[in-house]
Amino acid sequence: MPKRVDHPIILGIVGDSASGKTTLSAGVAQILGEEHCSIFCTDDYHRYTRQERNEAGLSALDPRANYVDILEQHLRLLRRGEPVLKPVYCHTDGTLGRPRYFRPTEFVIAEGLLGYTTRAMRDCYDVKIYLDPEDDLRVKWKIHRDTTKRGYKLEDVVASLGRRKQDSPNFIHPQRTFADIVIRFQSPKGANGSDTQLDVRHLLRPTLPHPDFSPLFDGTSNAGLHLELARDRDGKPVDVLEINGNISDKRAERIEDLLWNLIPEAGHLRDEVGRIDIANGANGANKSHPLALTQLLVGYHAVKAAMGVRAY
Amino acid sequence: MPKRVDHPIILGIVGDSASGKTTLSAGVAQILGEEHCSIFCTDDYHRYTRQERNEAGLSALDPRANYVDILEQHLRLLRRGEPVLKPVYCHTDGTLGRPRYFRPTEFVIAEGLLGYTTRAMRDCYDVKIYLDPEDDLRVKWKIHRDTTKRGYKLEDVVASLGRRKQDSPNFIHPQRTFADIVIRFQSPKGANGSDTQLDVRHLLRPTLPHPDFSPLFDGTSNAGLHLELARDRDGKPVDVLEINGNISDKRAERIEDLLWNLIPEAGHLRDEVGRIDIANGANGANKSHPLALTQLLVGYHAVKAAMGVRAY
């Protein structure tokens, strides 16, 4: 790709525990091409082991329990194209291990809980995403992940959710306001509980040059896709894009075509990725148009940033 | 002290294994005031554990076995006054541990084996010292240290010295040429083998503003102290200052007074340190004028650098 900026593109994906950061990061990395893209986890910057935090009565989400200034410094160095020796936190046993050498690639997806905590951090990103799923959905995802992939018992996950009840509003939620796009997955009314049925709602702040969606609203059918001007909860103007889980395949493909056509520079990526719906699920049953289109939309902004396009 | 520069003073102390880096660093730190001074070990930047190096057939002294670019970056950040999260190598068992947060103080003594390897590293120092003791002396020191403080058997130390025979000329010795001062401790002819009898020879390159020693040569007695113009082994002009182990207490005190008087800004430090000979040894039997005066001379340059005095 004829990249026009001389630094790595830093794409931030921030959100609470089990808000879907890993899924979104992996999907975007696939779109951008895995050899051009590396994933940088900002949750490794813990100052203390799990035992030390317990002894000190500190939450892992508390900035005081993290090397906030070092994370700022490392994001700044990555943005300049420099490698960093990053700390490594072992989520399995809560210990701090040997650091890992990390050299930024063309695109760096920086994902984690506290990535937008300070102004100095926020200044390092080209695109800032905040994941804000419906809370019932997030709790369901967290229980599923922690009991199947992280070896916790159900009661431990529930207890952990209780302990963190104050941490999320104190440390995580305030970052929502700094994102260019706030992404909310939510269950439609009367849904059967399957994630493939989820709707997605993108709150688009005017801090990025969003694609022109108007060709999609040519009057043939508006089903499954909505765009409207709205006020965010703080009263500020935003665009709200909604993609419903039951959008037709044909209409989803039209959105996909529109987005790819707006980034002709990334045509070779499209050839590699193929139909992203197919790339995302091993079989048709897993496919979710809202998820696939969300990944493509985020990838679109990363490509535009690499071309030097910025709103502000 | 009315420090006139707005960055930490980085004092480099580089030399082969057991060349006296720790002793010199500790003495200089005491002169500069331990609350103003921190010691930064550049030997922690190993890329591999001992076992991994053995498997790969790599020496710990080989730049390829070290994060050379990260060490460059961290020295640069320290020089700007920024903290770093430095790696930690455990010399006892050869493993890599959790990194350590290091915030630079007014003076940072960066000591280790490979501190002057690259131009980017060398540009970070205000004062560069290279320790180049007589090799017989260094071998004696190494055997003593490794068998008493590091728990090695004599045969292991001898084997290690053999293995490193090529590493020193390949990786360590080439750094000598970049130092402002090359310090060589050596045994005088017919010495009794005690380190308190050692002579010291300072090779003073014109890359630093050295003190004017001429008041010391007023004709009353030249015994124990010599200064002469010479050529280094590469043919380049240098001053050579020699202080003999048998220099009289009175003459050593005159040198000490001269040096302290040249840095009136550090008068309060002198009050804290007292007579450095006394500060350095628990009893009179351990005192070495050449060592004490070497420490003071290095401290002198650190103070001058803090005052913004530079030769080039």
C-alpha cells in the first residue's frame, strides 16, 4: 500500500473487561493484513503482581497500580516508529515476567483497559475506538470467556464482577468521551440470545473523516441500516449509525463494497481478505454482518490515517 | 548545589568484568551525595537467559545477545530526565526477571560492560570513564569477587576467563578509545601484592576540561605525583597523570584540597563526605590515596558537567 505517512498508525481499542476488544482487534488485523499489523496490549503495564495488589488493596484497573507514565512513553515511542521493551503481565497466575521486545509494524492496534487515561496517551493515537456493549451482554461474555478460556469458576467471575463494580465507572467509563467512535453491540428486542443476531450502534464523533454513507440511502430499501444526527449523552452532536443483526446479505454486501471502494489503496488487502463475513466465521452459522462491517469500518479509518487523511 | 543544566548528568563507567566499576561507582556516589545519585547498570539489557545463550552459543558480552537499541533509547530518555522501565537480569541464576522502574536523579552513574558500544549511546554521557586495570590485577580481582561474592568455584571462574578470552578484545576493549579518561590501576615494581599499594595512571583526553594541576608542582616535592604529555597507543596526544600508592598523606591532602577548591559549588558535599580517605575504608589500613583521589577526580568532572562546563 502506498502509505503516505512516515510513522506507524496507532489504532486504539479501549473498553471494559470482556467488551469485545480481542475479537475486534483480531478482525481488524485480518483486514489490514496480519503481516502489516501487530497487537499491543496496554494491560501489561501493571506495577504489581496480583498478590501485591491484594496486599495493598489496589484494583488492577486503578491507574496507581499501573505504570501510566511508562505506557505514555511507550505509545509515544511506537508512534515514532521506535521499538520498546514492554513489560509482560501473566493473566493466568498474576505475576510479572521478563519483558518482551516489540517493534511496531505499519499498523499497531493498542488494545486494553486504560489506553485513553491521560492526554499524553490520547495524543499518540490516529484512531480511537471505545467499546461500550450493553452491560448484560458484557457480563454474559465475561462469564463465558473467564470460565472457558481463563479457567475460573462461575462464582469467582461473579465475585470479580462485584469487586470491580466501582472500578468501571471510576477508571474505564470516563475514557468513552475521548473516542472517535463509540461502538455498542446490543440485543434487539425479542432476540433469541444468539450473538449473530446482535445489532450494532456506532456513535461517530466529528473528530474523524467518516465515510459518506449517503449512496446507501437511495430509497430502494432502508431496512437494517440507519443513520441519524443525534446528541450524545453530554449533549454534543454526533452521527449515529445503526446496523441491525437481521440486515439482508445483499444490503450488507453493498455497504462492504462502498467501504472498500472508498479505500482503493487497499484493494490488494480486499483480495487477500475475501468476503469478510466468510473470513470471520468458520461456517455460515457464525456470521454476523454488524460485527464484520464494524471491523471493516475500523479498518477503513486505519487505512485512511495511513494515507494522511485527518479531520482535525 | 546550584545546578545549571536542566538534565541529569550521565556519568559512564565502562570496563571489563572485575575491572573495578562497582568500587569506583560507589565511591563517586558517596562524593556526589547518595540522595542525588543513582546507579544504573547497563548489564541488565540481556536479550536471553543464561540457558538460552548457552543453547545458541552466544556470549553475554556479544552485542547480539543484548538489547543494544533499547539501551540506547533508555540512556537517551534518562538524559532527558524521563523515567524508564528497565529490564533486570539476575546474575545469580542467569534469568530475566520483572522490570524495574528507574527514575533518574541529578546524577546517574551508568556502569557496565557495553555502555559505549554505539555512537547513539556515547552521545548520552556527560563524562565517560573507561577502567583498564593491569590484566593480572583484574584476573586476581575477578577470582576473588566471583568466589567470595558470587558463589562460583575457582575452576569455574578460570574456565569463564578462558571462554571470554576473545570477547574482551572483540567487544570490550574497542570502547576504550571513546572515554574522556582511561583509568589504569597497576602494581608498582616490587610491590607486596596489597591493593592499597597500587599506583593509578589516568590518561586524560582533551575531550573534557581537566583541572589545572600546575599549583601542585611548585618545586617543593614531586614525589608520588607525575603529569606529562604523552601519546596514546593510537598516537594521539593525551595528558598522563600518575598517582603512586606510596604518595605521602600530606601530598595527597594537597591534591584533595586543590580539587575541592576548584568546585566551590560542591562545598556542602565536602562537608558531608569528610576526608574521602576516611570515608572509603572502615579503618586506616584499607586506605588507598590513588583510589580515593581517582574517585574525587571523577566526581569533580560530574560536578563541573552539572555547572555546564564542557570542553567541546
